[in-house]
Amino acid sequence: MNAVNQLRQTFRRDQVFDFLLPRPEFDLPVDVSHGPILYVEGVSVSFDGFKALNDLNLYIDDGELRCIIGPNGAGKTTMMDVITGKTRPDTGSVYFGQRIDLLRQPEHVIARGGIGRKFQKPTVFEALSVFDNLELATASNKSVWYTLTHALTGTQRDRIDEVLELIGLADQRRQLAGALSHGQKQWLEIGMLLMQNPRVLLVDEPVAGMTGEEVEHTAALLTSLAGRHSVIVVEHDMAFVRSIARKVTVLHQGSVLAEGTMDQVQNDPRVIEVYLGE
Ligand SMILES: Nc1ncnc2c1ncn2[C@@H]1O[C@H](COP(=O)(O)OP(=O)(O)OP(=O)(O)O)[C@@H](O)[C@H]1O
Ligand SMILES: [Mg+2]
């Protein structure tokens, strides 16, 4: 427990001071009264004159599961970088619900404020147990200081149990994270994000390097999260996308080329030309 507390303090030191700053935008529930939870409008990002995003428009409904596909270099990861505050666009606007202008928020505030992101490489604490990894990720939006100075509450314990079931690692709770398979580490990292109760979850290439069975489990997990969370999945594995897809957005050269069901986009001649027909 001491090691966990120590790690927790290192992990969140920047946020201890940040908590002193008022963030009134995040005190109210996210306003999804118009449907979308994310608005990306007219967003362009240039790297040395090259337009990675070019007047991108994207609307994600509250609770939806959206798949984003597109050729290498289409701007998929850059789009996630913009939503999470890692990259600031040259033009355009990005809103979280009706009120919160994400372009005015620092990256860690966005992460804590309800937009979780899973990178491709799992970043779990290998020397800690599965349970301790989830405990470390426990921090409610408004009580970082409280989390730092108090033991787990019953509610937090229940939430960890709930997440362990959800990610299918209940039997591995005492196992060291370092001993998990590649797929299990990915699920643990998704679990760590869930401990922060994100409204939106961004997942970049979640099934790369997974076995067939792990891919199926990941499909079931991400599908089960939709509804309670809005989930945006970027993936090249078309069989996987087909198995989870409701609405699919195809990015090409930094903007939306097509949007619709998997069948609609797969039969779109422009999509076939730039991507699927390759
Ligand atoms: N920091 C950066 N500096 C310069 N160019 C960049 C930077 N980040 C991305 N790019 C370029 O912007 C374009 C879009 O990259 P991005 O990573 O968003 O594509 P992607 O759709 O995620 O591709 P992939 O499917 O290969 O992951 C690429 O041409 C890439 O080389
Ligand atoms: Mg990418």
C-alpha cells in the first residue's frame, strides 16, 4: 500500500496544484441536450505547411460507438491529438458538449474532465498487481486531494470490482500486471481509463498485435462500453471494425471522405479508390 501511495503522489503531483485552480466549466454535467457530446468543426492542422487535418468536421453523439478508418497518414491520430489537447489546431473549434471549449483547456484537465485516451502501447505499472493498477487510476474529477490523502472508500472498491468484471480480469486481480498477456494489458489500461469515469473514450488501434481470441474479447468489451460512454475507435483491422461498427467515418487527407454504415462506406466508390481497394 505504501508503494501505491508513493506512486500515486508522483503520478499526480502536477494535478495537486492544478486542483487549486477553479475549472467551473467542469463542475456542471456535460451539456448533451443537442445530441452530440463532441463537436469538431472546421479543424485544420499543418505541420511545416503539410495539412494533416484539412477543415475536418466530426460530430459524435452521446453514447455512440464510432469507428474511424482511413489510409496511413489520413490524420486519424492527429484528430485524437486535437480532441485531447495534445495538438492545437491552426483553425476550427472543438467542443465537449454545448459549453466546454476544449481548445482552451490544458491536456491533463481534458483527461481528468471526462475524455480518456488509450494509446497503442499499454502503459500499465508492471510491478504492481492488476488491482493496484486500477486503484492508482482512481481519482474523481473534483477530489484529487482527497484521493491522495485517503484510503479507498467502499464505493471505489465496488467500482474496481465492477471494472475488473467488465475487462474480464477478475480472476487476475492479484496477479502482477507485468505477467499479463499483451491483450490483457490492453484491457487493464482500458480499465484504468474507466476508473476515471470518462464520458468519451478514444482508442487508437486497440487490436494491433492481439490474438484472434483477444480481438473478439476486445470487440465485446468496446461494444459493452457504448451507451454509458461515447467510444471512438481508430482501427485498420477491417474484420474487427465490421464486427463492432455502427457508424463509420472514413478520413482521407485530413477530412471526412465518407460516413455511414460499414456497408455504405465499403461500397462507396471514392472509399474503394483511396483505401479499401488498395
Ligand atoms: N508532429 C508531427 N510533425 C510532422 N508531421 C506530422 C506530425 N504528426 C503527424 N504528422 C503527419 O501528419 C499526417 C497525419 O498523421 P497521423 O498520424 O494523424 O495519420 P494516421 O491517420 O493516424 O495514420 P496511421 O494510420 O498510419 O496511424 C502524416 O503525414 C504524418 O506524417
Ligand atoms: Mg495513427
